[in-house]
Amino acid sequence: MDILQALATRRSVRHYADQPVEDDKLELVLEAARLSPSASNQQNWKFIVVREPATRQKLVDACPGQTFVGEAPVILVCCGTDPNAVMLCGQHRYTVDLSIATAYMILQAHELGLGTCWLGRFDESQVKSILGIPDPVRIVAVTPLGYPAETPAAKPRKKLADIVCYERYS
């Protein structure tokens, strides 16, 4: 699968098959995060792999209205370990770095036939409490990981002409 094909066919999966994710596939997904770029190559991140059913159920409660999270055999929690670092442009490094790493993971998962759903709707303090994540570490994303039990339809995308400007903002 080439990159544009992966980008065009990846979907947010909200129903998962009752099938475990093989260790070798999970390791490839995590390796994609490890290889992703980060500001000044600091790699200020931690990725928590949650497989224990009781812990996954607690995470469902921390992701209100998203019960499908518990269907997946794995939940990945993506954490920034240096939330105070700010780039010259004013952006916090951890949000950018973890967004890139999470995107790499979800694309690698898709290439392996696995599904994900990038979640931003979670109670950070509750997730931190469940997983023992210390302050000041911040959670950027949570995603279930598993074999899809559905094939979601493509969602409409804007035309390039609607989102691209040349030389100046217009």
C-alpha cells in the first residue's frame, strides 16, 4: 500500500472484532511512533499499551459516550513528557510531536489491517488516575487498536482549491 492509498482508505473505526492483536503487529505500530520526527529529536513521549480488560473498561468510563473503546483488544494512550517546552512559533512541542507520532501509528495500523479511532474526547485526569500517569505529563490522544468489525464509508473532503493558497493567505 502506498502512502496516498493509505491516507485515502484509512477510516475511524468504531466497532472492533473479538480478535487479539498479534504482538508482532503491535510492535510495528509502536515502532512507527518511535521512528516519527519530534522537535529537536527530543522524543519526549511515552506510549501506554493497555490490554487488561478491567483497565480497558475503566478507560471506557473515562471516554464518555464512546463505548466502542472497550471493544478493541488494545488501547493506546499517547503522552507528552515535557509539556512546558514551547517552539519558537509558540506551539507546545508535545502536542505537535504526539500528533505526528499518533498519525504514524494509525497509518501503520491501517497498513497491517488494524483499525483505530483517534480520540480527543476523554477525561484526562481520570485517564491519568487509572494509568498512574504523573503530573505534569499530558495526554494528547487515546486510540483503540484492533481488527475492524466494520468498514466505514469515506467522509467527504474539501477540494484542494478550498484549502490551499499560494504565496499569500487568501
